Amino acid sequence: MNLVRQPMLEPSGHMLQNYAASEHLFLMAEDNPIDAAMFSEMFCQAFGRSVQLVCVDRFDKIPEQLNTRQFDALILDLDLPDSSGIENIQKIKQPYPNLPIIVLTGNDDLSLALDSLQNGAQDYLSKNKVTPDLLTRSIFYAKERKQSELELKGALDDLYTKNIQLESLAKHDSLTGLANRSYFHDEANHILTRAKRHELKSALLYFDLNNFKKINDSYGHLAGDTLLKQTADRLRLVVRESDFIARLGGDEFVIITDILSHKEEVFPLIQRIEEQFNYPFEIGPHQLEMKPSIGIAFYPDADNLDALIKQADFAMYEAKKNKGNNICFYSEKIAQQHYRNKDIENHLIEAIEQGELFTAFQPIVSVQPGKPVHFEALARWKSKSLGNIRPDEFIPIAESTPLINSITQVMTRNTKLLLELSKHRRQPIGSISINVSARQLTCKNFGQTFLQWLDEQNIDSQHICLELTETQAIENYQQCLDQFMFLRSQGIKISLDDFGSGFASTNHLLDLPFDIIKLDKQLIRCIDKNTRGQALVAGTIEMAHRLNMTVIAEGMENFEERQTVIDLGCDYLQGFLIAKPLSLGAAASFSQCGPSQPFSRQS
């Protein structure tokens, strides 16, 4: 009680006079008529006509009065016929927490006074010592102490509420309201502990949103945030109360299930999640189609949380590779591939620094004799640690990191070497194609950066063609369009690689400013025997020519295919039949001698 009593100041006579002069209503619980009369008189002496005192003689009558009127204070005799003792204070305090209570007793025991204060009374009066002045002071003190107690309680309640809010902020993601990474780790470990104790299973689903970055780039981060919040709202609808869902950061979410008897029990949850992405997200005026990539791993196949998260993460990235199937369960094969990819990525940094990457140049020859040979610059890697690494292994890995720019720089430097060697031999060559990725083109400054690389090597942009695959061009249509327009304005040619392998339409050919389209080898294979394929290729070539585009047939492997595409009007040929990718010196020699046999269209 010292905390409550310390702030109290001795009231001045003026303060007491003002207090006594104001209107007051008091409730007194006293069963002795003589004591009741004595106190009634004291109240009149202390407060005069401005006071009204209501007396009751039983404890059960106190609530009846308190429920009908607002009293300034309660003067409570602890020894009433229907209830007595310190407990009476608590019985009144709990339902009426704002009411000042003054204990009245004929007992001068100091310990009783302390017990009364500790149990919630604001002051203590002895019937044997009370005077009108002491009564006034006691009531004044009681009201002041009660006010101080309420203010202190309010401050403590505010502090408690703020602590709860801070604890919630520490545990939850501020954007979506879902649990954050730290809170997830705590709760997930509890679930795994229960699963271990009961010798049961648990599933962890790790997923993100496909092409989420494109939403931020195309519509802004506010739209991206709205999408994340709507995703969180949808996910809340499908998880059971016993499951635990969290946002780990960015567009990554994770769900750990309550303990399972069988792995198959997770299938309904997966289905419910998929169904939530079957209809579009409304972001302002836009309706956006989104799909997640979901990786799933199980405890106790992974015997701790870190391993479980890692396995589900591996599976999620494998799911991203599987077009049309966005769900993948973890397996050892996936893990081995993941570790292989990580090994390649780690060694690739060293390979670039130590010059392990080199360039092979594959000729692209015209069907018309006497025209310069063009080349495609192809990245090759012979690792001191890993041996020969196939391009289809290390290029996709590089494309997911900034390392792809370093590889493009290597290709640019080696392109300069071929141009210089050809110039030295006085054998002009056509353009040299350098492959770029959609990741590079989605960077706003890539065009300027690439031109800077050309300037550093003193390469005329007229000698350079940039190639992008059909699939990447279509999936990143708007970003590619802006970059292509800029690069073409600087004299660089743009080539659409692997045309016919994806979903490009005539609209894309009309809208995207390509100079060259390269027919995918799937269109060329066995074309001499495939009349429907011939019709398709002939129509594509005719359309491309009308759009002032040059057509190259890739994957040329036999004389029959070569002759057929020549007859259909193709402009250039590329493939093992013409030449395999060549070293720098061999490429320069090829540009002098050309292919072993000349090409011409048969009439």
C-alpha cells in the first residue's frame, strides 16, 4: 500500500472547506443504531446540509443501494450480522472497483487496519477515536487514494496492453498478420516434439508465388503488398486450427500440419490451397492470376525442423521447374540435384575469376553464296574441380543470380577477339549473336550496361545481335519490349531464339521488334518427310519476310532437312551439319573457307 499512500499530500484547510461545502452522497453499513446515529450527526457537523447519508444494517443491502445510486464513498462496518470480516472488502471491491471504501470498526488493532488497506480499503476509522474533522479528512483521503489507485491501475493496464502488443508485433508479420519466422520456429518445434512423443508424422508445406516479382515491377510494390495480404487471407480459410501458418518473408509462406497418422492426410490441405488459387486476385482495377509452387517434406523423414525446412525448400524449387505441375514432394534425387546446383553455383564464381569460361562460336551460314558468315557465341566451362559442365546445367543457375552478367561480359570480350582476328586476316564476318536472359532484360539499366561493355571493348554495335528464347520473351513481354526498342535504336539486332518451341503468336511477332527469328530444331527435325510441318514452316517464313525479318533454321543435322528448308525459303542455316561450335581460331578459319559445300535454292 506504500505505493498508493506516497503520492498523497496533506490537504489544506481551504481544500477541506471546499470539499465539505460541495454536495455529497455517502453510504454507511452499520447495524448498531447508536453508532449509526452518532455518525449521522458527525456527517452533519462535517458537511452541513450538503450531505446525504444512507444507512443500511445488513451487508446484502449494500448492493441494492449501489445499484441504484452513485455514492461518493462507502463507510463499512466489518462486523455485520449477515457477513463479517476482511472478506467483505473484496466482496464490494470486485463488482464496484471505483468506489472508495472506509473501514469502520470498534477494534483499535493496528494489524486489522493494515489488513483492511491491503485488501482494498482506502482508509480505516476507529469508532472510539473518530471526530467530524477526522471523518472529513478520512473521506477526502479515501477518494484521493481511490483516484490514485485507479490511475495507477490504468497505467499498469496500458503497460500490460502495450506489452501484449509488442509481444504480438515480435511474433507476427506486420503486413499480413501471420506468424513470422521466429514465432513459426517456436511453434513448429512444439509440433515436432509432440509428433516425436506420439511416434507420428507432420508435414511441412513451403511455397511462394510464381512470378511475384513481375507483379511488383508491373503494378508497383503497393499492389504486391495487397496481393500478399489477400494470399494470407485465403490461406487462413483452408488451414485447420491445429495447423500453423507463417510468412517467412517476401512471398514465401510455410504451413506445418498438426501430427498425422499417415502422409496421405496432407492431401486435402494441398487441394484446399490449390483451390484458393483457381480464381483471380482483385488488385485495384486489375484481376491477376497467380499460382504457387509448393514443396512438401515430412517429419520424421527429416528428423529436425531445420532439415524439414531445407527439404521442403528443395522440393519447392523443383516444383518451379515443372511447368504445369506446381507441387513437388521431397526426394533424395531432388536433394542430390540441389546440392549439385549449389556446387556448380559456388564453383562458377571461381570459374569466372580464374578464366575457366571460354567461348565456342557456331557458324550461321547464308543459303546464298558469297555472304559473310555469322556466328553464335556459346558459353563453355571446363572446371578444374568439376570437369566439363554442360551449358544446360550452369546457364540456368547463372540466370537466377547476378553471375549471368559476368558470363555475358566474358562472351562480349571473346567476341572482340574473333572480330579482331577476322579483321587481321582480312576476312569480314557478319554479326555475332550473344545470348541474354529475361532476368537481365528486366533490369532497367541493362541496355545501358551492355552498351558500356561494348564501348570498353571498342566493339561496333552493328556487329552484335542479342538472342532471347521465345519462352522468356513472351513471359516477360513488356520489359523485353522496352529494352529491345532501346537496343535496336543503338544499332544492335534482336533475335528470337527457339521459335516454335513455346507459345509465341503472330501478335507477338508484330509487337516485339525482332530482326531475326530462329526456327526451333523441333520444327526442322524430319521436315523433309513431314508435309504439315513444311506448311507451317513455309507460312512462318513468308510471314517473317513480310515483316522484314530474317529466318534461321537451327538444328540442321542432315542433307535432306537442309535442302527442304532451303526450298521453303529459309535465309540462314545453323547446326552440326554446317559446323559444330568452334574454337576462336577454327571460327576465324571457317569465316575464310566457309562450308565444304555451297548452298543454293533449287527451282
